[in-house]
Amino acid sequence: MKPTLYYISDALCGWCFAMGPQVVQLQETYGDRFHFEVLSGGMMTGDRVGPISQMADYIKQVLPRLTEITGVTMGEAYVKGILGEGTYVSNSVPPAVALAIFKEVKPEEQVKYAKAIQDLHFKEGQDLNLVETYLPLAREAGLSEEQFRERFTDDQYRLLAQQEFAQVQAWGIEGFPAMIAQKGEELFLVARGFSKAEDVAEILEKIYS
């Protein structure tokens, strides 16, 4: 059985969006050696759920630095629509539920779907609270609109999302993105914050050499 490489992300985390291409690259390189598991971190839950206007100014200030460090830019639809209007309600639960559905249907493609969900938000300015946002991805995954709508409101998938949040919390991960590598019974933190694929690869080679 392949060891697991956990990618801990949150759909509403800009640095996680920037890390997405790096994780895709890692999977292309190490997919034959590791099982890649994406866990939703639950960044915006409970009392933190609210209009993005509370954070919009801060996010705008960070964006130039994010682009400088990562080479990734946010889409105009996100900057002008989501940040500019400020009415979007930041809630990590709906996209975590959607990802839990895609993980069940396409477990080997969960990195792809985690990135696709973030692209919808940060590139296209889509509302991740709406079930309609995910329907093109659902069709791509082989689900009918009716099947996805039913699952999106099914408590089973909300519970799966909550279990992921709890696991991340139990590991003491408070910032996103992060990556944890499993070796037998041991867990190694191999990325904390945005990390380039080659830097993570170097750490992995040391652990598994």
C-alpha cells in the first residue's frame, strides 16, 4: 500500500489557490509512490462565517505579495466582483461538502477537483455557496445534476467535511496550506504555508530515502 501525502487546504484560502499548481506538479511526479489525499481545513466556519467585506481590504493588500512570491494572479472577476462588491459570504463548509462528494466519486482525481473548485472562485469569481456553481464539475465527474444536488444537501457529506476539519484541528494545523507525509505510523510536516513543488520534493526524498 502506498503511503499517503495529505494536502491540507481550504477552498477560500488564497495561498492554497496559489499552491494548487504546485500540488498538481507533485502528484504528476509522485503519484506512483504516494496516495494523495486532500483535506479541507475549515478556515471559515462557525463565528468566522460572514461577508468578505470584513477581510477584503486585507486581502487586496496581500495580493501583490502573493503574486510576487507564487507567480499566481487572481482573476478580475474575483478582485472586482467578490472583493469589490464585498457581499460574498465566506463559508468553508459548502465547498468542503462539494469536495467530499468529488472525493467519493473520483478519489484518484481529488487534487484536480480541489484545484478546480478554487479556480471557480479565485479565477471566475463564482459563489461557492451555490450548488449551481459545481454542476459543470459534477457532470465532468459523471454525476447528473439531480445526483449532485441530492448529495450536496445530504448530511452524510456535511459530516465528512466536518470530520476533515476535526482531523486537521487534531493535528494542530492552524494555517493553510500545509502538507503532511505519512511514513508507517509517523507523520511528517513537509509544507507549512505556500511551498514550491521542488522544495517539498527535496524533503520527501530525505524522509523516504
